[in-house]
Amino acid sequence: MNIHELVESQRRFFQTGATLPVSFRKAMLRKLRDAVDRREEEIGKALAADLGKSVYYRLM
């Protein structure tokens, strides 16, 4: 699937209204947080390599 097909697929999904419920949005934010947590070290290294940023440590 190329980027244009992916974007079109996401637009169709959005238009179904499935993203409207707060419960859906909260679930997706949890999934995002979990994905970031799993890849935190890689993200930090990428930020350092690409932008010269230091590793960010969460306070929570």
C-alpha cells in the first residue's frame, strides 16, 4: 500500500464516524502511549541523531 492509498483508507475510516466516541479516542491514545513507551530508547536515539536533542526523561 502506498502513501496515497493509506491516506485514502484513513479518510474513509474517519468518515465512518468510528473516531467520534471519547472511548475510542482514549483507547487510541493509550495505544500510542504504549507504543512510545516500548520504543522510548529508539526515539531518544533518533532525536539525538537527527536533531541533536538530548534524551527526554518523563517525569511521570
